[in-house]
Amino acid sequence: MVASTLVAMLCAHLLCFSVMFMLISRRLPGNRMGMDFFAAGNLLLALAYILQLVEGGPAWSVMSVINHTLTLAAPIAYWLGAMRFFGRQVRLWRTLIIFSVAYGIAQCLVQWGAGPTARYAMLAAMASVLFFVMTITVIYGVRTFAKDLYGEMFFFALLIGGICVLNALKFLKIVDGGLDALHMDSRFQMIFYIYMSTLATIVPPSIVWLVLRRLTDSLRNMAARDPLTDLLNRRGLLDALTQSFNSRNAGPARLLLLDVDHFKRINDTYGHQAGDEVICQVADILRSTVRRGDLTGRIGGEEFVAVFLEADGDRVIHLAERLRASVENHAIRVAGSGNVLRCTVTIGVSPPFHGANELEDALRQADAALYRGKAAGRNRIESAHVFASVAVEGPGSATV
């Protein structure tokens, strides 16, 4: 009687959180972060336990076959939901239908060939394997795609590992004692249902916490980036630079300020769509030119910035020259027209600076060097600390 009450409470928890997950998923536009998959998993597991209560005990029937299938379909839905949460494109219902048909056939073959004890042992073994795979996936995620959720993933690995161990013990008990081990009021089954009820109380709020954290991180990232190029904006650049200087005993950084020459002429001649295309193409070139770990940003209409961490002056000038030449030689195709644009950039390089609090001063000095380059004819690099420049002959304007 106590076990039946626990299972009934577990069903109520699962159904309530299934509805909550579905409501949350409907409020998440586009990427639902797997919440609809988690809702399906809770619903499937609740239905499985409801059938178990109705069935009353081990039996061979259509209801029992469906019960076992739903019991294993639920962790598959959870696993697929976790993949969705981390951005993997997976399908839910096709996978569950294929699994359900295959496992239904397997149950019939085992029941007819080895008897009911083997079928129930197969259920426990399969559940243990599925939760073991989920545990390994979570541990792998901590080392790869979920490094930012180390504590949360470790917590989930412990909980899922507990289910794996309990199902493995259930398998051994069935093999050793037959179907009597599945009596609902047995000590082992009581422990099993108490653990599952505890999980049904703890895990769903934890999943909601993960979604809220991911949404918060996404909003913070959006606030720190330019929407057109996805480069850092001024705020994001300052935050990233602060983190970089605080994370280690960092050496001096140098800042490169880049401005597209005659950008207003491009907009006036070819339209704002062409101007946006130029901005995006220059941003792509900037991203591909800097070293891994360096910072790139857009701080104005046609002004870009790159911060080179722990790089000497000669290296920065070399990278700046490579960037200037790449932009000059790059043909920019405007979508929807046959125009091919070529543009140039002028670059100002700041002196070395040693902290995020010196960013504004570095920007001012790089900006002063940039305007000296503009006055000297554009399409050149001007360094603030040595007042040296690298000039390239050319018209200094966008051409078709």
C-alpha cells in the first residue's frame, strides 16, 4: 500500500512537471532548449507508472508490453532533450517510434523463448544501460560542450548514475530471485520508488534552473555583441579585456583601430545594403586575421577594433599589414546585384597598455594615429608610439 502511494505521488509529480515543461517550451521562441522533449519524457514515464499501478504486478499482456516500452522510451526522450538543450539537432518521435516497435518485438521474442522472468530482467538491464549511457554523456559534456555548467553537470551525473546502479541491482535480484523481487512492497522496491520520487522532485526544478541560466547567458552575450557582425561591442570588449587581465599575469596588450575608407561614399553610391555587406565582410576578414584568444569588436558605424594580447609591436604591425592587404584585395559581392566592390581601410595602432582601465586611453591614441593616416592619404597603417606609417599607393576609395 505504501509503495502504491509512492508511485501515485510520483505519477502526479511527473504529470505536473510535464505540463510545466510544455508551457515553458511554448514561451521559448525558436530554440526550445529541449523543454518539449523533457515534457514528453515526463509524460511517458508517468504513463508507464500508471499502467504499472493498474496492472498490479508482473503479467504478460498488451498493457505490460506497453508499460515496459514506455519505461525505456522516457530516458531516451530525456537524453534527446539534453542533446537539444546543447544545440544538437535530433528528432524525438521518429526515434521513439522506431525504438518502441523494435523493443515490442524483442519483448515478444524473449517472453516466448525464455519466459517472463527474462523479459523483466531485460527491462532492468536495458534501463541500466540507457542511464549508464546518459551518465557517460553528461561526464563527456563537462569536458567538451558543457564546460560552463561544470557543477550542474556533475550533480546530474551523480543522480543519473544512481538510477543506473539501482536498475543494475534490480537486474541481479530478478536473475537471482525471479519475479518475487518485483513485489511492490519489498524493501528494494521501496528504496527504488523513494529514490525515483526524490528525483521527480529535484530534477525538474534543476532543469528549469539550467534553462534560466542559459537564457541569462544568452541575453548577456547579446548585450555584449554587435547584432550585425556578432563582434564585441564597446561594453563586451571592456568586459572581455577585464576578464583577460584578471585571469592571469598577463603581459601588455596592443590595440588596433580600423576604419573603412570613404564608407559614406559606398552607402551613397550603392545603398545601405551594400554598406552592410562591406561591414560584414570586413568583420569576417578581421576575425580570420587575428590570433586565437585575441579580441575583436565593432565600436562604430565603420570602425573596428582588435586587441592583441601579449604581442610585441612588430608582430602587431605585421598582422595589421596583413589585415590591410586582405581587405584591399578582397572582392565584395553585393547580394541582389551584379556589383563587385573593393574598399580599403586605414589602421591606427596604440602603444602597449597593461589593464582594462587603460582601454579608453589606448582607443584615443589609436584614433589619433588613425586620423593621421587618413590625413596622409588613407589605405595605410599609422602607429601611435613611434609615429611610423606604412603607406600603399592607390586611389584610396571604393571601386567597382
